[in-house]
Amino acid sequence: MKLTRKIPARTESFKVKWAAPFQVMSPTFRRVRERSKNKMDRCWWCKTPFNDGDKTVLACIDGKSRGNKLLCFRCGEPLLTERDGE
């Protein structure tokens, strides 16, 4: 699996180890994350701010930006439908 997008000067891709549906964005999640360095208040991929009630996907990114990243459902859904290893 991988995420890919075209940027005017280049194409950006990241290898994804796994992806899973996470949770619905809520005031409780925001309160828990408010003191964290990474508040996870917007999609890591498209940078769209989350609204309460939005579904999210947690993805493990491999490479220089590695780690768990929170994606909006629109960006994360293709990763959920892909088979492992593709």
C-alpha cells in the first residue's frame, strides 16, 4: 500500500505498513490531545481540519516520516480497501 499525490513540482509517495479505521472525531479526543505536540486536529495527508463526527483512519507510515498518522476518511479509505503488499 502507498499514498501518492501530485504536487506541481513533484509527486510525493509514502509506503504504508497498515491502515485501520480509528474513531469518530469528538470533543473528548480533542481534549485528550490538546497538550500533545501533535494535536492530530487535521488530516496528515490533505491538511483538512477535522470536524466533530468525522470518521478517521490511523495509518502506519514507513520511511522518513514514519510513525502513526491520522487521516480523514476520504484519504484513508483507499488504504482500507487495498490488499496488503500492493
